Amino acid sequence: MVRPVNMSVSSSSTPALPGIRDAILATLRQNRWACLGLNVAVIGLVMSYYRWPAMSELWEAVGHVKTKWSYAFSAISTMVAAVVLPALVQRAMGVEPGPGQARRLAWSAVYWAYRGMEIDWFYRMQGELFGTGTDWQTVGIKLAVDQFIYSAIWAVPSYLIFVRWVEHRGLKQALATMDRRFWTHTYWSVLFTNWLVWLPAVSLVYSLPPALQFPLFSLILSFYILLITVLVKA
């Protein structure tokens, strides 16, 4: 599944990029320590559920809220994690909004509210198809379908199209910028960055009971976007 990444969405008029292998390696080097730190934090969150009774009770309470509010929870929590929190952090860091920022935030809020519900539905569908166990075979199957089918074929490309559409104020204009170089460099750089973060993170998401999977995803998304926001400013 796609998540916001520290990526370039430059147009075809940009000077030639390095080869695809160099572009991917540069992306991995740039993000490796941040992604490692993020996943260490996620491991701590999962361990707190299984090893710390007080935190386990808190997790269960969050799971009850998620179950009660269903898709409303997934829409609101994803929108807050991907749009509201980064905007607040940027303001606190003194980042001035650029031209068209209000428009971009509005469209991003709509997009991430929808994407949150889509990901929630995807988790439920995986549970129906492969079961809700947390054994390594079930987690491995869900991880493979999530990252190598859903993310690679649908989630990452659709996110890139959305970003271009917002920036260029129209689908036709956006598609015109998505040339061969875009698909051979930008797409693969974004996809590999996505895997760097989410291959380990999603395996941890699927290691929790169904009611807690989306709340953990929301926390990871929030931490990741805040991390990228700080790194971009630094």
C-alpha cells in the first residue's frame, strides 16, 4: 500500500536523472537510517501489546473504538496522520505555506480519507481470504500480496498520479508529464522507498489481531510523515 514518501515529482523538462540502479540506491541511502529507526519504534509498539499488560489494555481499548466506528475511524485517522499533523508541524517549524497550499491540503484530505477506507477494506479482505491468524505463514502471504501486488500495481501508481494531478491542476496535464523517464526512474525510486519502510512495518501490522491492524498502520503513517517533514526541513 502506498504511503507518502520523500520523493521527486519533477516534470519531463528536468535534466536527465542518473540510471535507474543509481537512482534507487541513492534513495535507499538517503532514507535508510530514518526507516530503520521508524521500524525499531514499531517493533516496540507491537512488543508493548504482547509483553506489557497495561499497554495491552490500552491497545484493546483502541481496538474497540476502531471496531465501533469502522470506516469512519479509518478515514479520519488517516487524514489526520497524513495531512493535519504534518501541516501543524510545518507551521510550528515556521514553514510558510506556498501558493496553492490550501488547495493542496483540501485535496490531500479528501484523498487520504478515501485511501484510509480503502486500506481498511483491503485488510478486511485479506483476513477473509487468508484468515486472521498471526502465524508466520499467514503474515507472509498477506505481506506479499500487500507489497508486491496491491502496492506495486495499484497503490503507488495511483498515488503518483494523484500528486501530479494536484500539482498540474488537471488529469490530462498530469498524465502528459508522466513520460518514460517518470516510469523508469521516479516510479521505481518511490516503490523501493515504500518497500524500505513498509516491508518490515506491514509484517508487524499483520502480526496483530484484526481490530488493531489499522490503528497500528495509522500510528506508523503518522510517525513516518512527521519524520519526513522534519528531515525535509533539516
